[in-house]
Amino acid sequence: MIRNRKTAKSIATVSILVTIVMSNVVFHNLPVSRERIPLTIGVAATGIVVSLLLFLVVTRLPDRRSFRIAAVTFFALVLANPLASAAMQRISYSRFGFTVYGVTPLPVLDITVDSDGMLWFRPKTHRITHEELEALIVPGVDVVVVGIGWDSVAQLTDDAKLLGDSVDLRVLPTPEAFAVYNALAAEGRNVVLLAHTTC
């Protein structure tokens, strides 16, 4: 007999539902490109594997209520982290190569934050393109804040700079970009962020 079957099924079901939502979000928010389908499939596959692992782990826990409560609490905390970060919509801490968005720690990774406050990752390059900025600009976006690194090494391509004609585009060193992003988000402005978190 498999222990904790009901708890394991509940956790795995919620994990699968989150996977479906996340796959949908990835597919619909990424610009049409070669990476769109593989990334969507990757998110879906990762979610399915995580769901199966959660099911296996929970069914091997001792059949005691305290273990089931601990498993559900841990799962809820893991799920709550990105949701709480999106709700906070602020850079909580930053230094060269380490950023905390809401309650999500991000070592070395370059980031984007869309108009819904959802955190995404961008390729670690010094070239910020028109396409990646345009993907952030949805109807209603007031300001696009771009952090070009702690030493301002990252640069916008010429066609990316042209977006400043149609939207309030603020290109700043990353520490200043984070401060401006936080201030605008706190004012309730519809602001998006792209930041190079190192050089």
C-alpha cells in the first residue's frame, strides 16, 4: 500500500496545474523566435518531472500527519516565493552580481520584470536588443527602465534606442535603474525593467 497517497496526489495535481499555467505564460509572453517552443517544452517537462518527484517523495514519508503537514507547507512555501515576489514588485537588495527581487535571490543572472511583475531571465550578454525590449512593451506600459550594468558596460543596439521615441525609455547604470524602478512601481506606474546585474 502506498502511504500518503491523498496528500501526494494533491501536491502533484497542484504542481501539474502550475506547470500548465507557467508553460502557457512562457509561450504567450516570449517573442516569436527559435527559443519559444523549446523553452515552453522545457518548462512543461521540468514541471512534470518535479510533480513526479514530489509524488514519490511524499509517498515515502512516514504515514504521520506531521510529515504530511510539513510536506504541504514546504511545497506551499516554494510556490509562494515567485508569487510573493511578483506581488511585491520591487528590487529588495542588490550588489554587483547578486540581486533580490521581492524575496527571490538571483546570483549573477540578468533579469527582466514584465508589466505584471513577473520575473524572467535574459541571456547574459552586453547587447540589449530592440526585440527583447519590445517584448516588454505591452499596451499600458508607461516606462521602460534599463540597467546597463554596475560599470555601464552593456549597451543598447541602435534600433533599441529608437524605442525611446515611442515610450519613456530610461537607460541607467544598474544601481540607479533599480532605484528608479522601485520608485516608479511604488507610485503605481506601469513600469517594466531589464537589468544587466554585473559589469
